[in-house]
Amino acid sequence: MSENLSQQKRILIAVVLSFLFFVVYDYFFIPKAPQTEQNITQIEQNNSAPQTTTANTNTQAPKTELSVNQKEEIAVVKSEHFEAHIDSLGRIAKFYLSDEKYKDENGKSINLVDTSLSPLPLEVRFSDAKINQEAFNTSYTTSQKTINVSDENTTLILTQNLNDLVVTKKITFHKYGNYDLEVNLSKDAAYFITPGYRPNIAVDSYTVHGVLILDKDDKITMLEDGDVENDESFSNVTLMAASDRYYSVFFYNFEKPLNAVVTKDNHENSIVFASATNTFKASGYVGSKEHEILRSIHADLDDVVEYGWFTFIAKPMFEFLNFLHGYMGNWGWAIVVMTLIVRIILFPLTYKSMISMNKLKDLAPKMKEIRERYKGDPQKMNLHMMELYKKHGANPMSGCLPILIQIPIFFAIYRVLLNAIELKAAPWAFWITDLSVMDPWFILPIFMGLTMFIQQLITPMAIQDPMQEKIMKFLPLIFTFFFLTFPAGLTLYWCVNNICSLIQQVIVNKLFKNHKKEEIAKHEHRS
């Protein structure tokens, strides 16, 4: 970048590069899908308790490795929304979502629990290595083999008789995959229990994976995969969750906060446990991160849905989108209307930016002349530049600052449309039958790139450097490439956004042209 590059150019290029950074970072650098049984033969699982000390004991949990094969199932729990299978170690070994929208491309119910990934939901690990070894080799007994959540008795009691210790799990299931859990030991012993490894269904390069911890002060801590060096302990925890893009497993207790420990597996994936020495009470959940379901269970559970850096803007944006959907009944048209409303609200900023761009384009030859005349004297060059701006009412900052202000809003919408499971299996119109997956015919991304190219042709640019100009011309192609595999809902948003920008640019160009004619006519009249 040359030394005499104008401030306006610097800001414009910074805006473009910042957008490209987020897109490229999402696409290439956010952790990809963890290793699964399709790409790794898992010979043994790490079933040792996290290496930490609990509140009431100084016993440090050993790091031992136990070979645990898939265990037989001892109970099945069914509701209209899910089917859960309990294995002989008292864990949820399978969890199927029964609703039509959650079925895979073959029409089969998806299973949120992958037995090749440890730990499984409700798995208990003891700090004492001897007790732990025995616990992983001793089967639980069950109070009943089949439970239907629509019946009166929805409580399953699991009992494990060790040599001198009895473990009792009392689990009451509810229709959406949430449950109330109480664990009791016949005598005190430090142990850890987990809501499970995160679901391994919608794992992609766009979503940050890890463990979410919410404490009683509403502070959220994210421990991403690869960030956990040593086991980390947390107290006063009201919610501990592990999620993929659309689904989650978690424990919560908003009345009596829990103690949590975050550890990692052999592949640097973050795993969360709750710690106790005897009685443990919490509620849990296995299922989708659909706002309506989470809120029906508890009003504060939608904190599980995390949008990253722009959560503070993204959450209101989702609420607004959800409000529009309530009236329109179609998520695609709700996206279109939301985009139009946002553009209308931001129009004053956009208008100011576009007017400034037009003025700067008109001044480009004079700016070039000043640079060439005073290229050996930066102070004089800047002085004459400021005089030129002042004389013609132009301000390079006014052209780009409005764009910078809009960036957080656009990225908040970007995160909402990537992470909202409400868009799954939701049709828009025509060929778009699922807004959560890419456009099968690539029509939307190509159209988006085309509108971006046309807008670029009619947008006044003050860039004089040929290399920078070539880079700008390639942007529509680069964006089209990235959006080819993006969810159709997100691409629809950018298409509508581009169309709005294109229309606004045409109007502003015409207004500026007419204004310029009037100025010329006034000048000639005075002459």
C-alpha cells in the first residue's frame, strides 16, 4: 500500500478486508467436524474422571484408560417427540428425534448420541480409580424396561450395586427430551456426571464448538475445542452445555447452582462434567436448540443458543425475525421483510455514504493532481487535500464510517441465519424447500454475485491504483464462490440486501446527477 494512499481508500479497503476476514475465517479456520466412527477406529475411550479436586474431598482423580464396549440396552423411553435408549451403565446410549423436520435425507430419525464419542449422557466417573474400574464393569438394574412419557409413571429408577457402594439414578422424563435427574449414593464418594458429548449431527466449519458455562450472575464462558489446557473448575453454575450447530445436551439448575469441571478428550474436544460427593439434583436435556422448545422448558434456556461476538445484536435480530414469521408463516418471506426493514432503518447512513462516494469520484482527478504535485511534501499534500474537501463539501470519513457502523448488524444477521434451527426443513418458495441447506441449483448465490457485480459497475469509486481496482472487481466472484455452499436462508438475505443496495445506488446516482446539473445551471446563470 503506497504512502500517499488516501484515508478514504484505507477505510474502504479495511471494510472489504474485514468482511473477507470473517468469511474466510468461518470457512477455513473454525474447527471442522470431530473425528467420528467414519474416519477413526476408536480402540479405547478415556473413562477416567476429570483430574481435579471436589469441594468436599482432596482426592485427585486418576487418569486411567478403560476399554468400554457398547453395552446392552436395559430400558427404552418414548414420547411423541423422541425415543431414548438406556444402556447397562445407566447412560443414554441412543436418542432419536421423532419429529418429521429432524429426519435425515433418507427419512430416518436422527440419533443425537454417538456411541463412538465418549462420554455418553448421564455417564458417571468416580475419582477413586478402584471404584471407577468396578463401576464401568457393573451393570445397572432398572425399575421398568419401557416408559411412555404420555403415561402417568414417567420415572425410571436405575440402581448399581458395587462392593460397598450403591448408586441410584432417578430420572423423570418429559415430552421434549428434557428430564429431571437425582443421583444418590449409599455413602459419600467423589464422582462426576456429564450431560454427554455434544451431538455430532450438524457439525460444520461455521460454528464454534466447545462447552458453554452460564453462572448465577448470567456470565457466559465459552471453552472452545483446543482451548482447554488443564481441567477447569467452575462454581455457581446454572447451565452447562455442549452443542453442535443445531443440537445440544446440557444440565441446568437455576435454583441450586452446580459445580462444573471442563476437561478434554484425546482429540482436544471440550467436555463438561458436574461434580458431587453424594446427592446430585439437576435437570437435563437432549435435543434441538429450537427457541420455542427451550423456552417452554425454562425461560432462561435460550442462552444455549450462542452467536459469538455479535450475540448482543443477534438475539434481538432473531426475536424480530421470529416476530415476522409469526405473522407471515414463512421463514423465507420473513427474511425478505426483515432485510427490507433493516435497509430502510439504515437508509440515512447508506444515503450519506453513497453521496460521499459520488462527491469523491468527482474530485478524483483533482485529488490525483494534488498527489502528483506534492508527492515529495506530504504535509502540503494533506493541507491541499483538506482544502479541496472543504471547498466541495466532501469528507472521506463520511463515506466509510456509515459502512463500518453497519458491519456488526450485518454479521449479527449472518450468525442468526447460520445457527437458527428454525430454518431447518423450512421452505421459502419455488425451488428452495429447505432454508438451512445450500441452494441445490446455485441460483441464489449466482444471482447474488451478479447483483454485486452490477452494483459495483454503477458505484462511484475513488480508487486510482490499478491493482486495487482489479482486486475490487474480483470481489463478486470471490463472494459467489463462498456462498455456493452457504445455507439458502443466508444467501437469500444477501441477495435481497444486494438488490436494495443496487436500487438505492441507482436512485442516489440519479439524484446526484440532477443536483450536479442544477449546480452547473446556477453557475452558468451567475456567469
